[in-house]
Amino acid sequence: MPTATGRPPLGPNQPAGAWAPQPDRAAAAARPPRASGPPPQQPPAVRKKRHRDPWWAKVLVIAGAMLMLLSGTAIAGGTVLLNRYTGSVNQQSLLGSEAMATGTSINGPLTILLVGIDERPGEGVEGSRSDSIVIAHIDASHNGAYLVSIPRDSRVQIPPFPKSHYPGGIDKINSAFFFGSQNGGGRAGGFELLALTIKRLTGITFNAGAIVNFQGFQDVTRALGGVHMCVDETVTSIHIGWDANGKETAPYRMTPDLQLIKIPGVRPQVYKPGCQDLSAWQALDYVRQRELISDGDYGRQRHQQQFIKALAKKTLSAGVVTNPAKLDSVLRAAGEALTVDNGNFKLTDWLFTLKDINPSNVTMIKTNAGTFHSETINGQSFETLDPTSLQLLQSVRDDRLSDFVAQHPDWVNTDGAAIGG
């Protein structure tokens, strides 16, 4: 008899957390093969999200996929696949004229705002916050790209936004999307106010922008058959665990004042250091975590950036590029996950312009050198950007990131491969 989650019950000799195979051929095909060892774990069933669950990860899926890796992959797949991909992407004006970079030539440096929002099925966009904010910068030669994450709790001045009747004020940067989306502003209003907030802080205007949804993250990663990632620290999940009967359940609960309470008898999913294959559900769970790692949001940002490169490598691998059916499914999943503002250029122009960007020439940069700069004001905790972080963002504006990296090599995130495996 299947359990409430749709999985068959565990046998008496199966360890907690191990599931019997499900009669789902598509899901089975998506899991990486295992030569030996215990039966592979099945992806957890889709569950109704609790209100506090962070949906930060949307941007990770296609941050690299659309703008850094699927460009060359789609072109390699030929005109048919390119047309299918570009035709499936939801294109919408997101930036607004004030946040949009001027100019009609795609030559020169390019900067893209990539945003993941806390948008839940069945709920309106109003109330969403941008839980992941990544700036992707491509240098003038179009031979290298940089990823810079902005901490979502950064204390900033949010400008007035008449479109949503927001008067302006000082708040966390992820609130800009919330305030812009109110009173009918929707996704476009939230995205525009976030872009205007970053412009006010740094002087950066954007050539394009993109929003990625949660389901898209899972669909793309599942279409790829998972990703190979190098876990750089022990990470304990607060979202996924198993009770003594092997039933999946949350191993922690969060109190109204955001304190974590361990649930007795529940074994949490734990990711150990080392290079390993992660299925779609494991990758999502791993890069969500921040509460039980020492560097919190900065560790999560690092893992997000590492995931982008892992996704890029898998998409560009021979097993995907030379398999038309698999490539087609990946491209269509990517297209359906995206809402894109192409700026002043066609999506195909972006794809061909960025055809030389690949995982080896993507540099991931920390803000605040990956350390906390917390400040409590009127009982509310904020993260502040130190002077060097503001210099980093000004380097984005001025296309001088190569100089910044040369001066601050310790601000560069690695992909974790040095730990072995």
C-alpha cells in the first residue's frame, strides 16, 4: 500500500531514508546510475510549501543556463532547437527605462540582473520578495563573465516608486521587489524597483534581466539527470529528513522568532564534503541551506554560484550536447522556467554574442569577503556592505572587475573541486 507521499513503505531491513523504487520510468531515467551500494533515494514528493520556506533558488537554474551556457549549447543544437528554445521563453518588460542601460549595440560590456523570487503556487505575486539577487557581468571582450551576489538582507535606500504608490525608505534590499509589486505592480514592478534600488546604490544600469521560477529549477536539473557538485563543507538540511519508519518529514521546525528546534527522532539529510552526483531534489535542498552552516547566507551564495557552474558543465557535456532528445528537453525546460527582459536586443543576439562563455571563464565573487557585517537597528537585523564591497559593485559599473579580482584574489569563490573526489 503506498504511503501518503506516494512512496511504497519501507521493508523491515531497509535503512531509514531509503525508499523502494517507484514505478515512474521518467523519474528513474533522470537519476544517475549507481553500480553498487544501497538502493538510490527517490526524489521527495512535491509538498505544499510552508509559508516561511525560502524560495531563493529560482535564479540559479538559468542564471548560467540562459545567459552563459545555453547560448553555445542551443547554437550547437542547430536552428530547430534554437527556435524551440527562444520560442518557449516568456519575454516581458521588467527593467523600465530608468534602470535600462542606453545604447543600441550589443558590443562592449554587458550587465544582467538575475532574480529569484518567493512566489508560491496559488498566490499572487504581491507579497513576494527577491530571495536571491545575482549580477552577471560580461566583460567588453565577451570572453569572460563574473557573478556577484548581493546579500538579501543588505540595508539600502529604496527610492520612491509611484507605480506602486511606494513613498521610498530604508529597508532590506529584498523588500524592494515586495514594495514594487504592490498595488498592481506585479512582477515587472517588483523587478523594476529592485533594479532602481541597485542603480541608486551602485550606479549600475542593466542591459537585460531575468526571473527564474522554482519548478524550472527542478525541471532543468531533472532533465539533465542531476549535476556533479563538490560539496565544500558538511551541510545539514533543515527541510528534509526521515523518521524511524523511513517516512520523509522535516527534521526541524522554526519558531515565530526564527529559532530552529530539532524534532526528536528525525534524521536530517546530511551532505558530506567531497565531489559527488546530486539528483535534482538533492541539489535544490543542498543549495537552499543557510541556517546550520557557519557562514549562513554567504555560504548559501557560494553554493548557489557553484551550482551555476555545475549546471553549465553538465549542460555542455557530451552526454547532453550530442543527445538531441535530451538537449531538446533541457532547452525547453529552461525556456519555460524563464521570464526574460532582453533589453534592447533580440534573445538570439544574446545567445550568439555569449557563445564563447563557458564554465572555465566564469568568475564567482563574494561580497563582504564572505564574512558577516551584521547590524541591528531599531530591533531589526541588517547586513551592511563594507567599503570594499561597494568598490566591487562600482567595478561592475565601470567594467573593471578584472582589476578588482587581481587586487582581491581572496574574494573569488572556488567551485569546491579542490577538496577532492
